[in-house]
Amino acid sequence: MSSIYEQRPKLGAADFDHWRSRYRSTSYEDQVKYHDWVWKDYPEQRHYNLEAATLFFQSIPQPRRVLEIGGWTGDVANHILRAKAYDGAKDKRFRSIALWTNIEICRGAAARPVCKDFRYEPRVLDCWVWEMPEDWFKPYDVVFMSHSIEHMSSEDVTKLLSRITSARYLYIDAPLAWSGTDWQGYMGTHILRWGWQALLEELAKHGWEQVFDMDTTRMFRRYGA
């Protein structure tokens, strides 16, 4: 069987469908290599809502440590960590953020951050983030995912939610239909078949309640937070 990592002129819809068909059987190491090709062919991945992200962080009392999953080159972190108040001064509400860790699978994106703030830390792990032990997540009180959860399978999402038990606030921006999508023929690495309905049910099982939504964005807090 031909490898999904063989060199091609440019990744197309058939390549992404092939990637989806082999997602479960492909090692993490090979997934990282595949995303080297994604970076080569499609380095511009700016999918975020800065207005919604700003409102989210403004709603959190004293955010401390942010775990971003799939933040690409750190555009949202760059916006929030440099946010200005209405009078032009630096927004004091975000000074409490001591660390912003962006976990990426794409080495090219992690190596070329647009965010230069000393609090910003891009990292490529040696395994999927949902395979990290629960203790690894404990320092983070905020989990931020902008157009990244749709790149996970439903099993991946469940594993991740079972580990971020110490976080109190959660942000998800995802182009999901209410009842789900199979992504066949989609030009990209979207794979989550769940729609918002199934995802919200799973989030509730893990102690999250929705507090706000805007367009494709939903914001959550831990029950009792």
C-alpha cells in the first residue's frame, strides 16, 4: 500500500481522505511528518474569532495559565497578550496570565511563532496531548481551542476531556454542524464526526456548562466555578 507521506506536488482532497481513512492506524511520529507536508503546502491557517476570544478572557477572573491546543503560529496568543484597553494602554485584565502554552503537531508552525511575548511557549510533544498524564494538565486553569477540536476523533476528545479536570474555563471555536459531518472530500484534516449536539452532551458529562456562544464559538466553565 502506498504511503500517505509520499511526496506529491500538493496535498489535495484525495490525500486528505486517505489520511482520514488511516488516522487510527497511523503513528504519532508519522502524523507529525504528515503535518510537515501540510505546513509546506498550506502555511496560512488563520481561523479564529478575535472578538470572541477577547470576550472570553475578559469574562475570566484572573486567568493564570492557558493551555492552547492547535494554535498554529500563535496569532490569538499574540492578540490577547498584547491586548489594549479602550484608552490605548495595555489591558490590565490580561496581566495575570503567567504562561500561554501552545501545543502543536506542526513543527513548522511551532518554529515560526508570530507571538514574541515572553509568556508564550510553543511546543511539539512526543505524543498526542490527550496521552499526557492528568498531572501534566494541572497547572492550567484555562483550555483554549480555536479550530482544532474538529481535527480530533471523538475518542480523542473524550480522552482529552478526561484529563483536563483541573481547568475551570474552556473555549471552543469549531465549524461543526449541529448533527455532525463525515468530512469526505474536505480539503483539510478535519475528522471529528460529532456535531455540536453530541459534543455538548460529552462536555456536560465531564462537568462543563456553556455560558456563552458567538457564531461558531462556545465558551464553558466548570460546574461550580
